[in-house]
Amino acid sequence: MGAIALLIIVAIIVAARQLPGAKIQSPPTLPLWFWKGVQLGALLVIFSANGYIAQALVAPLLLLLLAPSFVLRQVVVPLGLPRFAYWVARCCGPVSLMREAGAGAAVYGALALARRPSSAPAIEWLELRVDLARAPRGAGVVAAGLLAALRGDRQRARALMRVADTALEKFMPMSVRMVARDWLIVDAARIGDWHEVVRLGHRRRHILRWSYALARIGERLSGDPQARRDWLLRLCWLVAPRRRATLPLLRRALAVPCAPKPTAEREAAASLRAALAGLADAIGNRFTRADGSFARRVGDVDAALDLAATRVLVGQRLRALGVVSAKRAEDSDDEGDVEAVLSGLRHRLADVLVPLLEEAPRLAGADPGPGLEQAVDRVRARLFRDVEAQCKDYDNRRRRERSLTTLAEWGAWAVLRDQGERLLELVPASENSLFHAMYVPVCNFAVFQHNVCRRRYLAHDMYSWLHRHAGSDRAASQLLAGNISASESP
């Protein structure tokens, strides 16, 4: 009956469109719903015209049509057969994913492939399906992120998943957003970055049960004074999925005392040895300590290097090693050698801090002290160089009208966007200079992707990111707003 009713509606729309001056437009998902109706009608006919054995065989297919996301996650993906999962999702999956053709189905193919050791031919096969897809949107971004993770490129995968997690609802089905959010949380929990887990799970928009439960657990594991009591942790764990996998984390969180941290800051270290010990502890627990504690420990080391007692000890050590003779020490007071040693120590300290700030720019804090300035400047300069290099590549390829594959273009933009966001997190005052460095090449390249390559959603994400950081540039804001509106129209 459902299939017959759908056929009648299609016939009415087709007849109405033949009338003079008719402007009736069929929804873009109508062919997919028609295909669903045909499948459902065929299965109902087979179900009603056969005995119990045939009905038992047809019942799982009816369940797949009525609840495709549930069957794909609980039955098809655990089989670990990527090609089978891809074709099931392609033919019988949710309509929201079938709109993206192969890109949406590749998400479930990648999830199935993650259940077994990665296979390069299977990854290449899924990548080809995404590249051949027509106008991939949110599901295509998640598929690209999953495939990058399977290849071991976690930086690119993380950047793509962050793009997907912040996408608009119209471009991102909730089932696919859940995959992106869960991947980001697992990746942050893998290295113990509980502050990032809490940030992802507490987003006001698109709150998901599992990510919210992990955020509450992360509050306790990070020592947050606002962490919830034991009963609420157990309740969040009970209502969230994957309880067996998260039970060890729950037990670990319950073992952490739920008590507020002392608000008074610790006194500055009185010696270089104590300051270095405090910094080593801060580095080892950089993801679980309160915000600002890492910067304070670096400041303690910097202050200890300026102490007169430290300079005296360095001079004594230089004389003990024979670097400075006693006669020379009396004549010149060996200040130049001591200063050279302390300068070298600060340079080596920056060498240690640079990779940490590249990994987590928020460690610098809102107002980095002198001890962090050198490392912050080096990371900022490197990020700016990377951004300028990518913008130059965009400009060159636009002039030659050369574009990469869909996966490659999404990966390049996700990495560029991630570098920009890390730069803004590290030095918020650089927003204006970053915007003007990216505005012209990225906007022009987005227009090229929109008009020539027909990648409307990729262009929309580029326009939207630039628009958020346009600041007081009214002309740029108006132009980008118009481009956003154009990229949203079908």
C-alpha cells in the first residue's frame, strides 16, 4: 500500500509539472524514497505470499528497511566486511546517507574495515567510491577522516573529524556526526587529554549520550572541582551505550576523590632544581591539570634562572669544569659565560616546549609569560609559514584550474583550517592578520571549487570559516555572506 501511495504522489507531481506556468519542484530525496517504497512493496508481497520459512528469511530485510542505521551498526559493521557493508548501506541505508551515494555508504565500509587489520586494497577501494560520489557532503568528510585514520594519518583524520563535528545540521546527518564526535573523544582519551573530552562532550548543540557520559567521567579524571557526584556518574554511564567498554573508565573515575582543588596557587619554586621537577611533573600531567598550571611551572623555571643564587651556582660549575679559570673569574667575573649558559638553557627549554604547544596550544594560557614567549613565537611562525604555503598552492592551482580528488581536497582544507584554529588558540590576537593572509586565496579557491568542480559543501565550509573570522572587515563579511547563501541553495 505504501508503494502504491508513493506512485500516486509521483504521478500527481509529474502531471502538475506539465501544466503551463507550473513551478512545483519535487524534493531531491523523492527518488530515494520512491526506491525505498519499491523495496518495501516487493518485500511485503514476498512476505505475504509465502510460508513461515520464507517469512523468517524476509523479516531481517524488512527490519533493515525500517531501521537501517540500527541494523548497519549492530549487525553489518561487526561482520568486518567493508565491501558488503558499503553495498548494504548504498542500497538499503538511511535516505540521509543515500543522498551522498558512495560517500555515505563508505562511512559504514570504513567502520567495518576498522574491525579487522587494515587492508590497503580495501582502503583504496573505499577511497575510490568517495571520489566517484556525486557532491559528497558531511558523510563524505567523515568517510575521508576514517580512511585517513586507517592509513595512520591521525593529524589529517583529526582535522577532518573536527570539520564534521562543527558542520551545520543540513549537511551532517546525526548518525554520521555521532561517528565523528565519538572518534574525536576516543582519540583525546587515548592520550589522556580529558580537558578535550570534556569540551567535546559538553557542547550545547548536538549533545550525544555517550560523549556526554565520557565528559562527566573526564571531569573526575581531570580533577575538575565542578565534577559530579558518584550517583550521577553511574546514571550517565547507565543511559549511555557501550557500557562494557567504558566500565573500566567509570571505575577509575569513581576512585578519584570528588573534592574541590585548593584555590590558592602554589608558591614559586625557590630553586632551579625544584622548578625543573615541577615542570617535569606538569609535562607528564599536562592534560589532567587545571588550566594555567603548565604556564605557571614554565614561569617558575624562568624565574629560577634569573635568581642570583642560580647564577652563582652556574659560575661555580663552570670553574669546576675548567671552562673558566679562577684568575679569569676574578678579572671578568665570568658574567659573559654565565649568561651564555643561561641563554642556552632557555633555548633548550623552548626546544622542549615547542612540540608540546604544537600538540595542545591551549597550554600556553591566555597570557604566556616570558618563559613561553620564545616557544610561542616559534610555533606561531611555523603555523603562519604552513598557512601561507597552502594559500600559495591554492592560488597556483586555481590559476591553472587544477583540482585534486575529493578526498585530497577535503584533507588539504581540513589541515589548513586546523592550523588556523591552532594559531588562533595559541595567539588570539593574530586573528586579523590570519584572516587577511587567507581571505583572498581561500575565497577565490572556494569559488573555483563551487563553480567549476561542483563541490558546493566544500566551498560552503571555506566561506563559513572565513566569515567567522572576518572581524571588522565589513566588505569581506558581506561578500562571504552572499557566497554562503549561494552555496546553500540547491
